[in-house]
Amino acid sequence: MKLEEAIRARYSVRKYMKKQVPHDAIVKLVDAARWAPYASERWRFVAVQEEETRSELAEAARQKWILSAPVIMVVGADFTIPRRCEWRWDADHWWTLFPIQDTAAAIQNLMLTAVDLGLGTCWIGSFNDGDVARIVGFPFAIRPVALITLGYPAEEPGRRERRPVEEVLFWEAYEGN
């Protein structure tokens, strides 16, 4: 599958088949994620397959449909300050912005690779951070950034329309409202 096809084929799946995702597919997804552009390579991934733990994560997100996914990938950002940034002019970005940017790029790679493997995903950003961190055992320095449901889609919903490029692209300076 070509990249543009994967980008346009990706959609948020909220209903999954009761079919397990092979272990090697999960490894392939995280391998693709780690090839994303990064500043500090501080992403962390926890693949949750056990029903009881998935149920706890669904409760932490207050979204019961999550349980239909056979895998919930918890993506965390490690906010430990690396030594190499102490002298840099942008050092504050190393412990505030870069971990979030790194995880977002990695998640996109993971989701596009899932499309290529015939898997569906949904990016969930609304959840109780503290509960999710406790459930998967993240220490204080690792903050959950996203829950990604993963599995074989049970249905294909209609695609959402996107705003035209002319409404979101500006040349030289922003000229919008």
C-alpha cells in the first residue's frame, strides 16, 4: 500500500471483531512508531490485552466501547530531563514540548502501519491521566499521552469530510480569524 493510500484509508474504529491481534503485528507497529522523527526518543508503549486491565482503562476513559478492541496501546511520554539538554537555549522544550511531539509522531506511524496490516485504530486523548498511569505502572516521570485501540474493524463507518486545503494553508503569515 502506498503512503497516500494509507493516509486516506485510515479512520477511527470504534467497533472491533473478536479476533486477537498477533504478537508479531504489535511488535511491527511499535517498530514503525520508533522510526518517527523525534527530538528525545522518550516515548513508551504498553500493549494491554488482558480483559480486566482493558476494562480498567475503559473506565479511566469513561468510554465502554473501548472494550471491543482486543488491544489497547497506552502511549506515554517520559518527562525525565536528559543530560544533553541542560546547556541548550531550548532546554525547556526538552521537558515540556518535545516528549509530546515525539509521541504524536510515533502514534501517527503506528496508526498508518496498522492500516497497512489491515488493522483499525482509534486515538483516544480523553482519560484520567493518573488512573491510566497507575493501571499500566508508569512511574511519576512518564505521563500517558494517548490510548490507541487496536484490532480488526467490525464495520467501516462513513468518512468525515475534511476542510479544504485553502482554509487551512496560509502563505508567509496567518491571515485567518
